[in-house]
Amino acid sequence: MTQRMPTTGWTRTMRMMRTALPVPALALLAACGGDSMGGAICPAVVVPSLRVEVVDAATGANLASGATGSWVTGGRTDAMQSLEIPPRYLTAFGPAGRYSVFVQHPGYAVWGRDNVQVAPGQCGPQTVTLRAELMADGRLPGAAAMQPDR
């Protein structure tokens, strides 16, 4: 008569791993960008349509922390968001299409770009990265208060 060894935590883990072997195959299919029916398997993340790096045109200093931005496409408009800490980019989440993008920062002229084409991808839009080089608008802070007396 054979003697059975008692089931341990390790043995239970190994049994569960044997039953979970189809999961790596599914992960491999996802990494290849498809399922058995030929469709896309997409990650559970939202893909941004635009990322705008905001910098000072003269110095190259990052200005994203104080910048605001907006986008317009197909009659839709929304504000851009900064998702990193510290901020490096302003990010837009919209559909594929043709965009107009605007960025502003106190003390700088408004930056804009029209006809930015965002192509569709399998799992959302293909992210387009832009660089907004902002020019100082020539006004000094408090310039109105510094006018000479007449």
C-alpha cells in the first residue's frame, strides 16, 4: 500500500499553478496584440491622444507646473491635465482626429498649434508628443504700476 503525503501550502500552490497555465498563453496573445478571433486585446489603461512638453523658448526650462492648456477636435473641447509629479507634460485624452491645441502660462504669450493629426490605434489613439516653446510676452510683472509719473 502506498502512503500519501499530506497536502502542504507548497503543494496546493503548485496545483494552482498547473491549472493556471492557460493564463500565460493568454498573456502571450495579448502581447502580440490579438486574441484567437483576430481582434485586439487592450490593456486596462487610457491612452492619451496628446502630450505637450511646455518649455521656455529662451532657456529650455520646464514650465508645465504653471501652464494650462486646452484642445479642440470635432466640436469637442476640454482642458489638458498634468499627470506627473513634478509635472513635465500637459496631457489630453480625446479621440483620434485633427486637433487644435492651446497652451498658456503667466508671463508668456499663448502658444497654439492647428491641424495636429492624431491617428487611431488598436487600443485608442496613437499618442502625439508636441513641444510648446513659450516666448516671454515682454511684460514685466507689475508693469502698469511702474509707469512714470506725468
